Amino acid sequence: MRRFAPFLLISALSPSAFSAPPTFNRDIAPILYRHCTACHRPGEVAPFPLLTHRDAAKRARLIASVTQARIMPPWKAEPGHGDFAGERRLTPVEIERIQKWARAGAPEGDPQHRLPLPAFPDGWQLGQPDEVLTMASAVQLPPDGPDQFRCLVLPRNAVSDIFVRGVEFRPGNRRLVHHALVFLDSSGTARKLAAGSQDGSYACFGGPGFRPAGMLAGWAPGATPVLDPPDWAQAIPEGTDVVLQVHYHPTGKRELDQSSLGLTYSTPPTKGRAAITLFNRRIDILPGDPHYVVRASVVVPRDVELFGIAPHAHYLATQMKVDAHLPDGTITPLIWIRDWDFNWQGQYRYKQPLHLPKGTRLALEYVYDNSKNNPHNSADPPVRVTWGEETRNEMAVAFLGVVLPSIADVPSFRREMRLQYLDSLLPTGFSPDDLPTGVQPAAVKGPGGKSTPRTRTVSK
């Protein structure tokens, strides 16, 4: 029996103890092609390509480090807090596979396992748009210095309202463009802010400089545009400006960008589309405070379908959480970002819209670190920080896109939401009930006709 002992010992060991290490061709290339090469390829915003074994092998330890720390690929939403389309999060198995490959010396593997290089669309991903809006002039960026945020009005010659179900941003210079947001401006403010500038743009770090009449779309490298169902296409009324907010990252040399936006038309929708804005302007963070909490909430005044969410803050924010407290007492997590990074903000779209019944309370909680231990804190030593749109300020905002049963529901829905927003805009200690007679808003009615709080905003 003793002569079988070595065999029994070997059989008891895990098969992985004798398995070959992962190779680039068989194991690593599929991960990189699926999650990384949309940005890490020539002409894109990433600083180096990851298309070949040579590209990846010389950076194997770096790739292993940033993927293990979940710095790359950039996906900030935590699992279990919203089921989002286009998720770029690596699985634990994929991360461990990269670790083993790097430790083994980054072997290339059998050439027969080599995958063809990924193909990327050259042109409009949604097909030829019905209308293309292009920057009137190219924006010129300096070779170095801090990132820049520029807003531009895209010229349109509309003579009537239009409806769009597809919006596709096409960067003119992918090396420069970090991300972009597309707003609607019905006030004419953006045109005034851009007047007199050589390229038709104006600086807009925090927000676009006006109260948006809507948000059309957002773009970041690797994002895939989608076509909305025709029954909830978005309206662009006659006289409304389309405004781009673009985040530019200098490349080390002078560069130009002249980006475009493609619009896919739709028939008039049958359902209404609107936005809910969760925000709290009562921000006053003392220098050195490592855990400043801002809260806000609103009550949904009627049944809606939630299709997307976009959290926003500046450099001091560290955590963001938004939940839906349903009338039956259950809590649905909408998003949780544990390591907010202003440079990697984005829009998150749910795989399937979430039903939020009338009376649902949407609650926001953001955490800020104004201490010297926050690597994103630009002030040394830290200084007092209050609400505002400049770099030195902070914000606490979440934009939520919703669909209503009919177009006729939109005006009253927006009016009911504005009444709740008013509470956040009044001085501390005041409420809408303190307004003069004749302008006091009624409480929002929840299930069963019971009054529910209009807005709860607390910061501490």
C-alpha cells in the first residue's frame, strides 16, 4: 500500500496546482478586448494601447495593480445597488486571472489561441442620423495645464418642435475628450455666456451655467448609444438650444476639437418624459472635516418608471448613495458609489426601468472629506467649502430620468416637483408654508390621500 502513497498525495492536491499559468492569447486578451481596448487603442483618450501581447506584457504589473484596486476599468457603481446596462466591472475571477498572469511573467501563450483584433465602428453607431449638430468653430486647447470644462451651443435651424429617440455624441478629437454631457437650454442663457468668445465656448466647471430644460445624453469613452422606445422619445421644442458640456484633458501639445452630435428622429411619443433632481444647496464644510454628510429627499407625486441616474459632486465627495423608499416600506437601492472620482463621473442607465409608485421617497446621502488626507483636495491647507459651481465649491446633485404614463402628465409633474425643490432653496429655518398667502404650495398627496413631506434636506 505504501507504494501508492505518492500517487494518493498527488491526487489529493487541487488540479490548479498543476494547471498552466494564464496566457495573453487564451486568457487575458478576451478580458482586455471586452473591457479596456475601447479606450486603450491608438487615437483614443487612454495614454497607451492594450491591443497586443507586447502592449500588455510590458505593463503587466501595472494592469494587475489597477485592476485589483478596481481603479480600472473605470466603473464606480457598486454591485447590488442598481442593475445597469454597459457595466464595465471585472469579475473576481477575471481579476485573479490577471494577477496570476502577471506573476507568471506575462506569457504570450500558443499563437493558435490568438484572437483577431477587435473591430470598432467607424462612423455613427446608430446609423446615419437624421440631423447632425456640429460645433460652429473648433475649440483650441493648450498643451498642458489643468483639465478644462467648456460649454458650447450647437447651432440649429429648427422651425418646429422635433422628437428624438437616439442621441449620439461623436468626439472630434478622441485624444482630448474625456467625457461630455448634452443639455437643453430654453432660456437663452448659454448663448449669452458664449457671446464674444472666439470659439463660441465658455468655461463651465460644475454645471452648464443655466437651469437645464432637460438632459439629452451623456458620453464617456467606451459608452454605447441606445435608441429609446418611440413611445417615450424626447422633445426638443422650437427655440430650445442644444448645449454641449465637454471635459477636455490636455495631451502635451496644442490640439483642436470640433465634436458633433447626431440626432435620430422619432414619431411623437405617447408617454411623458421628465427629470427629477435631488439636491441640497445647504453645504458648508469646515476645513479639516473628514466626514461631512449631506442629505436630501423628494417624494414622487405620481407613478413613474425610472430609466437612468447621474450623480454629481466635485472633488471633496467620497461616497454617494441614492435609495428609493417605497410606500410599502421596502427600500430599493438605486446607486452607491464608494469611491467617487470627479474625473470618472457618468450617467448610469438601468437594464430595465424601475417602477416607482406614487409616494415613493427618493433619498440622497453624500459624504465629503475636507481634510488634508483627501488626495483630491486641491486646497493645502484645507479651506471652508460651500455650495457653488466653481472648482473651489461643492455640489450635491443627482439627476434621475423618468417616464410618465402620458405626455399630458408632464406639466403637472414638473410643477409638483418644483414645489418640492423650493424647500431646498429657502433659507435654513424657513419652509414653503412661510410664503405669503396665495403662493403657498399644497402638500404632495401620498397613497390614500395622506399628506407627505415635500422635501427633507439635512446636512451635518
